[in-house]
Amino acid sequence: MPAAFPSVLIGSGRPLTLRGAGHSCGGQTVTGDELLVTYAPDTAANQVRDLGDGLIEVPAGMDWYGLERYLNRRGRAFPVLTDYLHMSVGGTLSVGGFGTNSVRYGMQVDHVERIQLIDGMGASRWCSRTDHPELFRFALGGLGTVGLIERAVLRTVPYQRYTHVHRTRHASLTELVEHTERIAQRDDVDIYCASLRGGMLSSTTGWGGISAQRCSNENCSIVPDLPFAEHTGRAAATPSDKVRLWTDYVVPAAQFAPMLAAAEALLHRAPLNRVLTMLYILIVRRPAAATPFAFAPVGTDPVSIGLGLYTSVERDPAAIAATRHMFRDLLERCCELGGHPYLYGVNDLDDSLAERLYGTDLDQLAQLRSSHRLEHVNAHLPLVKATVRTRD
Ligand SMILES: Cc1cc2nc3c(=O)[nH]c(=O)nc-3n(C[C@H](O)[C@H](O)[C@H](O)COP(=O)(O)OP(=O)(O)OC[C@H]3O[C@@H](n4cnc5c(N)ncnc54)[C@H](O)[C@@H]3O)c2cc1C
């Protein structure tokens, strides 16, 4: 149930775990302590404020579905949407957020003007690139480690109802890699994703608006309201005898081929051959002068490529351990290639790996948590434990 007075709860100093819709996959919002839940899509819509100039102020507990419908009715849209929209604004901003439009617009957090953040004493402050810039840099993509995002001011773009979508089948992973690399080098594409699902390799490329001249192929279509129509097939619910173990790695575009090769080497071997439901690929082009968020999955490279592995594993400790072990090897490879894990997923981050990935940002996280009295908030996260163990 959503917390009525989040600042009072946080300010009480009792151990707390922050939660939006609870869709992260690595136990981030699972706790024996108290949960502070912000997700309240039904009531949040009344609290949206249009600030003019394309800026919109949104409560963190709103879902993207409601927000996008609200915006579209007013001729606006949010530039980057996830493939499943019933997740909280605060929860996805706390992990990064990317989707098919990331090839054009980067991450969701790249379109945040400012956030209202509640610290460990219950005090609230607005943070942006210029006001409390370090809190801004650590909160977005930061898993709630530097406080609760209560509201966010987002930059929107004009709404285009139609998208021209071009779907391509690929004969091999090698062909898919080459195709993805070619698209990553172009800057005229608005939508891109690719997947391996049910043995089929395919990609989707799209352009906003109705541009007939591109429609020379039978696999083209004009799709209205693509964010509401297009689903990768990733289900939010999991059968009760299975657990959802999902992970995504994001590497600089030039390192995508070796990253995919590492995954390909495991595709026909246990446990991946039994548990993989989908392999998913997105291109992420960051805007110029993007903020170097401390823990977001996409680094400072102008163009990166994300590789997601989504598995559905029997509730059997050995099967779960085998899958996590394989993920751990892939995470090592991602790290060697200069990439980052997407922290909403399953990532067994030990202290040394956290150190390699985040370096001095871990020191700064420790300082921010201490100076804003946040020791009792989200203390169970491996990222936080790494700061405690390696800095004490
Ligand atoms: C079906 C499905 C499809 C998905 N598709 C995509 C996709 O296309 N692209 C993509 O980028 N991701 C995708 N994801 C991952 C998703 O973005 C993350 O799981 C995200 O965290 C979900 O938001 P949530 O509200 O459920 O967050 P939660 O899981 O509740 O929280 C995530 C983290 O943020 C913290 N947190 C939550 N709310 C706040 C807040 N208000 N202030 C500070 N910290 C907070 C929590 O403590 C936790 O550490 C998908 C997940 C699912 C289940």
C-alpha cells in the first residue's frame, strides 16, 4: 500500500526499503524490514502539473502508462518509454530506463530536468544539473541509495501518433550483429530493437511519422501509438513454479560483437538452452553533454548497445545457482569490455567487481549517504554493502 507520508517514514530512521511497482528482478525491493511504497497510479494522475515549455511535473508513484496517455491527449509524449508501462516513474528513473526510442533519445534519465529528493531526515530538496548536482547524478539510476524521489520534472517532445515500422528477419547472429552495428552508426533512426525469441532472429527499425517513401518493403507498416501496441512479450507475471532471472549488459557499440559472442557461446549449453526465453538488443545514443550518472547502465560513450538475457528458471536452488553463475561470467566479460550491468536485474556484484565498475563513485556514495543520514535506507543493496565494507 502506498505510504501516505513518505517524509515522516524516512525521517523516523527505521530501516526501510524503497519500492515503486516492485518489478526489479534481483531482490532490490525484497526485505524483512519496512517497505516504503510509492506506486499509486490511480491517484497520481491528479497531481501532474504542466509547467509549460514542454516541462511536466510528475509524482514518482505515477505509472508510465497513465503519464503517456495524459501527455498524448495534450499533444506531447515522453521521449523514451519502456516496453512495459505499468511501472513507476520513480522506479524506472532509479534504474535508468531505456527502450526502442533510445536509439534516438538515450535513457529516460537523460530527459529529467530536476527531481525532488527526500533525504534520511525527511527533508526534501530539488536537485538538478545545477542545484545539488551530485545528488542528481547519484539519484538517477542510483536504486534509491541517495533518497526517495518524490516528484520529477520531465522534458517532453511533440506527440507523433504514427510510426513507420520496418521488420527484418535475420539468418544468423552474425548477420544480426552487422545489421545492429550499421544502425548504431546512423543518426536518422527513431526506433530500434532486435531479439532472439523462439529460435527466430528479428529486428525492428522505425521512423516517427508517416513517410511513405521508406515503405518499399512488404515488411513495413504504419503503426498508431506504438508504445501501447508494441510489446516484446516480456511478461510482468511469472508462473508460480518459476523465477524470473533477467539481466542486461550495456557495452560501448564497438564492443557489442564480443559481448554477444560471449552469450552465444552459452546459448546451446545448460543451463541457458533450457531457461532462456528471450535475448533482447537495444541501441542507446546519449544526447550531447549528457550527465555522467554514477550507476546508470550506459557510460559516457556516445553510442552503446544493450544485451538483455531473460530467463525463466524452476524454483530449484541448483537451477537458480547455475543461471546466476553463468550471469556472473557474462558480467565479468561485460566489465572487461568497458560495459556496465543494468542494476534493475540480477547481478551478483561483489565488492571487488563493484570497485572495478564504479571506483571513486563508491566513496562519494558513502559520503552522500552519511551526510544525508541515509544509512537506514536501502541498506541491503550490494552497492551499499560494497561502500560499507570497502570504506570502513
Ligand atoms: C515486464 C518488464 C518489462 C521491462 N521492460 C523494461 C524496458 O523496456 N526498459 C527498461 O529500462 N527496463 C525495463 N524493465 C525493468 C524496469 O525498468 C525496472 O524493473 C524498474 O525498476 C521498474 O520500476 P518499478 O517501479 O517496478 O521499480 P522497483 O522495482 O519498485 O524499484 C527499483 C529500484 O528503485 C528504487 N526505487 C523505487 N522507487 C523509488 C523512488 N521513488 N525513489 C528512489 N528510489 C526508488 C527501489 O528501492 C529499487 O532499488 C522491465 C521490467 C519488467 C518486469
